[in-house]
Amino acid sequence: MDTGSIRIGARRGLRKDWARLTGRTVEVWLLGEHIMTGVVDQASPDDSVLWIAAAGANTRRLFDRRTGYQIWV
């Protein structure tokens, strides 16, 4: 699978349109390592950052594209 592409309508794929993911369950990856899975609470309109909602003992977390985070759905 080409990890640099967006796969619209596919079962699983890398997403670059973070602003459209509010309410969706996503996987957060950094440098090939799975960081967490969670529900997108909010995302910036320019797709540069998103927040994963708090769940259980986990607090709300911010992830930014510039650091290299990738979002998979």
C-alpha cells in the first residue's frame, strides 16, 4: 500500500484532510509507530492539527502534521 496517498472510500488509508475527520475514530502514527487510536474531537480548518478526545484515563491530546504525525482511518 502506498502510505503517501489518500484512499477515499477504502476500508483503511492515510488521510490528509484532517478537518473532515471530527467524530471519526482514527489511528495516530509517528515514524511507523502506532501512537494511539481515538475519536477526533476537533481539527483545524487548515488540516495542520487535530485533537483526540479524552477517553477513560487518557486526556485530550493534540497532534500536529508538522511534527510528522499521520492519521489513518
